[in-house]
Amino acid sequence: MGEKIKIGVSRCLLGDKVRYDGGDKQDPFITDILSSYIEWVPVCPEVEYGLGVPREAMHLEGNPADPRLITIHTKIDHTDRMKVWVRNRCINLEKENLCGFIFKSGSPSCGMEGVEVYGDEGESLGTGAGLFAQEFKACFPFLPVEDEERLHDPLVREIFMDRIFW
Ligand code: SF4
């Protein structure tokens, strides 16, 4: 087999225990099947940004088109510092020559779409993208991106595979 192509991936999907609760979200399609063909470039925005494991869970609040990243109970607002971090991380990723990215669905950092955005009272205001995924898509508008949930659909999976190996 020739040289493997490089794909970015939310690190918890590889089985690394980096989630806020100390767990992982290993996805067998990613670790058992795709790993034969792909060199992973793992990114965990929350850990690399400096938050520990375990850590307080965060969610998105405010304007769904430009949401804020807030810890759920203590209401610490990480938005501005995280935006600086994600910008620098995306510049750094340009050197990797990635052929695509697989994001963790539903995450306020990694979710590429459909992440719940809340108001002050915990009411739903709509959905948006996690801060890292949003910046990544802006920096690499032509790269194929998916999340692990969508990749469970055979058609989505086939289209993604065609695009990354094209
Ligand atoms: S979803 Fe993203 S930020 Fe959360 S644990 Fe996984 S890689 Fe880290």
C-alpha cells in the first residue's frame, strides 16, 4: 500500500480519554477500518487549549451564528481566548497537508453543525457549530469534512471516502 493520506480527527474519536468526563468516544469505523488507509492528525481543542481532564462541561450560548463557549455551571466564558487558540491551531494545521477532517458531533468545540445553542435560561435558541470546527471550515473551505455520526450513514460515508481519496 502507498503512503497513507492525512486526515484530521477529533482526538476522542480515536479512543483517547480526553473528554470532559474522562472518557472517550472511540468510533470503530474510524479506529478499526479507516486507520488502515489513513494517518491521523488528532486534535483535542479543549485539552490543547489548556483545560484539564476531567473538566467542567461547556456549551454554546447566544447567537447561533456566532455563539459563545461557556462552562455550564460556573459560567466561565472561554470564547475570546478559544477563538485566538483555534485561529493559531488552524494556521498550524496548514503545514499538515490534510485531505479532510472528521469531527466529533454535538461538541461545542468540535461539532461541525447542529450543535445546540442555549439562551440565559437554558432555553434552546437554535443550532450552530463548535468554535474549532467553525474556524476550521473557514480556513479550509474546500476540504471534505464530516462527523462520526453522519458517517454512520452508508451514502454519506461513500461520498466522504470518494472525496478524501480523490
Ligand atoms: S469533542 Fe473535541 S474537544 Fe471534546 S474531547 Fe473530543 S476532541 Fe476534545
